[in-house]
Amino acid sequence: MGKKKNKQPVEQKMERPNWTLIGLAGAGLLLTAYLVVTSWLSQPPLFCTEGSSCDIVQRSRWGTFLGLPTALWGFLAYASLLYIGIRVRNAGSQWKSAWTVSLIGLSYSVYLIAISFFVIE
């Protein structure tokens, strides 16, 4: 009898970095870096005047997590996405990693939006 060969799927290697992911992560890095610097300098970001709703949210107890500005955690998430876009060349692993980091960031963002609407008002 003939043996049936069990074919394994071939892992698709990417020859180039994922420029779309790199571009989006780079934009996120710039924005969150700006927000971290304004937080450390105790300055409100542009278009966020003192006493406005965004200023109140940023200065609330939810403006930090584990003693660090919330924007710094976003910066680290975007830095992770940038690393994934540049270094991870297996297409399946790249998207699985990028989706995981993105979903964690999205979940935390939705949580903070809910806090700003329902708790801080």
C-alpha cells in the first residue's frame, strides 16, 4: 500500500518589511511621544486647554498606569508594532503578533473611553 504523505503548510517568509505596519506604528510613536513629553513637562497638549475635558481626563488618576503616563504605555505598544513590522518576517507570526498587541491596546483604549464618559464625565 502506498503511504499517504502528510503535507505541512509552508511558512510564508516575507522578503521586505511590512511598510504599512511600519508607517502606522511610526505615526503612533510620534503622537504618543509628544503626549509623553507634554505629560512629563506638566503641559497640556495642543488644543487641550487647561480645565477642558481632555485636560481633566489626563490629570485624573487614570492618566497614569503603574506610575507612568498612559501615553508611555501607548508608545511602548507602537514600538512593539514597529519592531514586529521590521523584524518578524514570517507572515503568519507577524499578523498574529500585531493583532495581539493591537487588541490589547484597543481594549485598554475602550476601557479609558468608558472611564472618561461614565466616571469622570
